[in-house]
Amino acid sequence: MLTVLYFILTGLFAFLTWQAFQANQKNRSSYTLLLLLVLAGLVYDVLVITLGRFVGEGSLLKTLNSGRFIVHALLTPAMMIFGFGVLRKAGVQWAQSRTTHIVLCVFVTLLIALGAYSDIIQLDLQSRIVADTLRYVNEGGIKGPPIPAVLSIIFLIVAGISLWRKTGWQWLTWGAVVMFIAAGMGMGDMFYIGNLGEVALGFANLLTARKFLS
């Protein structure tokens, strides 16, 4: 049953990626490009989980799952830059400072480095079967909640509230809030809830990009 859900999720993320590609073609921007890369990475992420049971346990599936952790480590914090870019385009006061932009970029770089240490350098993949899915999880790295992902979502909530107060646009706020709740619920064998939250955030980010970056 979960495999069917992941086929659907793959289709949804592929649709979002195509829409983000079109948005970036319409108005080329580093911010929409970041959104495109993150969504493309999520297509890869859910596709590997979808195909896990068909590929079977072994070196090939392990290698494919390694890519999932690389994608999350390198791209997830980049969503903070996307959110900041939206705020700048929308004219939110605190996002206009060049110093603030530099501080954010340094902070994002540090989060990427932390994620790379935990999910790339310290990666220890072990197979995990849940329902009819087969994937590899990281038993190494830093224990506890993924700090880069959590801080990225919190930033998007703050950015969404700032955008809401400035323009009345609510989508970014609610998408990030749903993602935060889903991430908390999607621990362990309930991991698919986190992916559902990513769909909600993906749609919210795409609509926001069309509104302020096109």
C-alpha cells in the first residue's frame, strides 16, 4: 500500500518540478532555480523509496539511497535562501539589508556543512522494511532531529508570517506550518507523513514563487 502512495508522491513532485521549471524559464532567477533543484531532489528521493522493493536489497539500492541523503544535506537549507528571496521581492523591510543577506548565506552554508557531516561523511546505511517499502536509513551521524531541516522549516514559518503581514499572502506560512507538523509526526516508521508535508510545502512554495518571483 505504501508503494502505491509513493508512486503518487513521485507523480506529484514531478508535476511540481515541471511547474517550477516553467516558472524559472519565464523569469530566470537564482531563487526559482533553488526551488527547482529542491523539487527535483524530492522527485529522486521518493522515486528511490518507490522502487526499493523492486530493486531489492544490495549495493545498487544502497548507492541510490546514498543519493537521497546527499540531496537532503545539500539542498534542504537552500530553501531558506528561496524564502529570503521572496521577502526581498515582496519588499519586506528586514530582508532588504545586504548584511542580513550575507549573514543568512553564511548561516545556510554552516547548516549545509552540518548536514554533510551527519548525512554524507558519517553516513551508515542500514536497510529498513516498512509495510511494502524497502529503503536504507542512516544509523550514523548526529542523533536526534535533523537540525538543518528543522531550522529551515522554522525560518520559512517566520518568513511566511512576515510575508503575510506585509502582503496578506498566507500560502508560505501554512505550507511551512504543515511541513513542521508533518516532520514531527513522520519519525521512524511513519516517515511517509514527512513526505506528505513536503508535498504541501512544495505547492505552497510554487504558488509563492509564481506570485512574487515571476
